[in-house]
Amino acid sequence: MILRRTRLFNGLQLLSPCQRILSRPQRRLSSTTAPPATVKSACISSPWAGFTSQLDQIAPRIDINPDQIEVLEGPKEFYETIKQKIRNANTRIYLSTLYIGKTEHELVSTIHQALSKSPKLKVSILTDALRGTREDPEPSCASLLASLVVDFPDQVEIRMYHTPNLTGLRKRFIPKRINEGWGLQHIKLYGIDDEVILSGANLSSDYFTNRQDRYHVFSSKRVTDYFARIHQAVCSISFLLQAGNSTSYVSHNLTWPSTNPAPSPLSDPKGYIRDATSLLLPLTSPSASPRPSSPSSPASSALQKTGGTTTTTTLYPLLSHPQTLNTQLPALTTRHSSLSLQSYTITPRYINPHPHITSSLLTASSSSKGGAAAHGTILTASPFANGFYNSPGISGLLPPAYSHLSLRFLQRVRLAHANITLREWQRGVVGEEHGWTYHAKGIWTYFSRSSEGGTREIVGPAATVIGSSNYTSRSYGLDLEIGALVVTDDEVLMGKWRREEEGLREWTGEVGERELEGEERRAGWRVRVAMWIVKLVGGSL
């Protein structure tokens, strides 16, 4: 088992920054920018070398130039960027996502046009089987994508991952609306030719218009090739979508090809986990690091401009495969005594961190650790920015359940005397005009170090984590997740990350225990019973 049960963030603490200033989240709120005005971004390659040498023992390493990373601001830019890159695709498109919205005809039409224009173009799409077929036999993600298979059988392959944790009676009786709580294909990778977008966003209208997420574009063939290997490996242990024709609806079915290197998760879940682990393990080891570019390649020429054989930015891919593989938690445990965590920001969609992460956050932000406590800030969605707000049925219990989880976390913060602030993101109200939802996930980390004059200066954000994980027990025990830890000493890239974080904080306000215990936010007995039942039958929030 790759998961290392060691304490996180002792010493180095891979997390992010922030100050704690706040107000209520009912309108657009201004907050003090993070970090403080004394931030400097001078060259910090020497202390980073010790840090990255330890990460080199945990995950594959890809050195890139900082200008190969672009940070997109919002959903509209994300949608226009992905469409533009698909239109210009020549050789490959691979899309890993939870689902593609059943009405995303424009996106599918864009892929259709690219395939018609370039006969050599290959398209591979990976979604989750549960989410992708939820609406069947009505129009669904599966029926929408099946149309591509009908029109381009030799150029398109659609795969759907099914969790090995939902089989038998569980699969039969747990309602479709909530069965995602037993495990999902949660990876979000959008590769086109030699560029790849890492994000937490899925491919549906909300994520293209009024659902805030994070989006990093990596214009690097080595990075894109590496994540393509992960994508193809997961596709090979997923169901194949086959299509047929009908008058107004593309019929389809999911089959398990005999060429798949693992048995079906529905017929042999233990065998599936065993063989899937054997397939993915080599891709997550440090030895899987892509080889440096040849001296004559464009990438190599770009590296030489930054000073020979080294770069100022390093990317570490992080994978979590249910129950057996996890390189993210070990990466977050990395320690290096020459670095001092100054502040951090972590943003999950909701607050239910893995116990080791909870312990690490409390340790990092507690003065009892023997030094100054790091400023910890958590950004999460307000109930009014939750996609399940006012949702009918059992899913409508999720926003108050998330509020209850936030309260429990803040109670632990108080008992630990930790310097952690909770801020909720709100931009309007879900379901009303100009109402947005919040789906961002990530970490930004600021460090302090001694300057030449002997004073302490803040550097950062010098590291960020981008990807699909919400940092929960579910993320590391049930869902299939991918992300990247990126470390830099480039001041321009640090500035991009800082503006990204500040842009999210701009719509937040501080929330404390008193507000969460109030009449409007307190979880009722139905919510608590539902949470208990989900846990009892093997699910997780």
C-alpha cells in the first residue's frame, strides 16, 4: 500500500497562505490580499533543491519552464479555451472528466468538426459510468457521446470507469442520485495535442458559465504525454461504450472488452483492484519521470534560455486510486528544515478533510508546535453557492450536511488553539439571477526565509496543488483522482498564482461557530441520520 500514514506538514507543510480578515458572504466582499505587502519573490533555488529532492523520492518529476503554465480566470475563459484548442487539434484529444453534460451539443459539435477536418485525429473520452448513465434511458452523457462513436467509429473511443465499491445489493438499491458517494472517476484532464488543462471542472454548462473552479494550462509535450499515459491506463480498465442507431436517440451499452488487463469491477471487485493497482503503480513511481527533451527539441532550447540544464519550475503528478495507491498524501508529508511555512490557503468544495490532513493543518497552525503558528485559511462554498442548494429529494440534505462538517472542523480548530480561519465563497444565490456555484479545489503555500540582512521575508506562493481532489477520506479511499504539485521560484508564476488566489478570496466572508450553530445553519436530525446511514453502508461525503 503506497499510502503513508505519517503526520503531514511537520516542518515543510505543503499548503497555502493567507491572512484572516473577513466579513459576511452575502455580497461581493473585499478582503486583504494575501500575502502581506512584504512579499518578495527573489531567486529561491537553493532551499527549494532540498524540498524537491525529497519529492523526487515520492512521485515522477517533470521540469518545465514557468512560462509554459497559464492560469485561466473563470468558466467562460475555460470553455472558450478548450473549444479553441479542440478546433485546432491535429493528432489527439483526450478528455478525462466525471461527465459531459447531456445538452452539451456545442462542445460535441466542436469535437465533430475537428474530427471531420483531421482524419488522423484520435479522440479518447473517459467519464464515470454512474454519473454518465444516471439519466438513462432518457438522454444522458452516454447517449450524447455515443453519437460520436456512430459517426467516427475508427477515430473515437468512449470509456466509462465504474467503481469496484458499488456492486451487488448496494448497486441495486442505492438511488442513482446519491450512489456517487460510493466512488467515482473524478479525474479532470483535458489534453489536446501537446497541451493539457488540469482542473476540477467538469464539462457541462454550469462549469462554462457560472460555476467557479481552477484551470491551469500546461503547454508542455512532456507533461501532456505523461498525463496521456495515465488517461489511457484508466481507459483500459474501464467499460467501453458501444453505440447503435435509433430515430431520435442514440442507443448504447457498456461492455467489458476481453483485452482489458483486469476483470470487471462488477464481477470481481477484488481482482479488479489488484490488477488495476499493478497497472497504475509503475506510472506513479519516481522512475516514471519522463526523460528530458533532446538537445535539438524546442523544449530543450527553451530550457537553455533559463540557465542550462535546470529550470525554475518542477511539476510532480499526484494520483489517488481507491484503497491502494496514493502519492498525494505522501507528497504533503514532505519535510525540509530550511523552509518555514508562513501561511497557506486550502480550498476544497466542502470541509471534510482526511484525518491526516486535519491533524496536519492543526499542527501547522498551532503555536504549540514550538514556533510561530502559520496562518491557515480555508475557502469553501457557502450553502448559497452549493449546487445542491434547494435541490429536491435527498440531495437537498447535502448543503446542511456540509455546514455540519464545517462546524465540527471549527470546533477542533478551537480546541487545538489553531490559527485557522474559515471563509465561505458566495456570489449571488444559486437558482437566482446572477447566482454562481463554487467548485474550486487547491492549495497555495507561502514560506518565510532569512534575507541577506538577517530579517525574515515571505516568499510565494512558491508551491500550489492543482487537480480534482477535495482532500477528503472519500477522495483518498473511494474516488479516482489526479493532480499536480508545482513548485517554482519564478516571480512571474508566483504572481499568477497569487492573483488566482486573491480572485477567489474576493468573494468570501468569514464564518465562525456561532453562525454555523444558528437556526438557519444548524443541521437537523434528518441530515445527521442521513450522514450516519451513508457511512454505515460504506459511502462517504
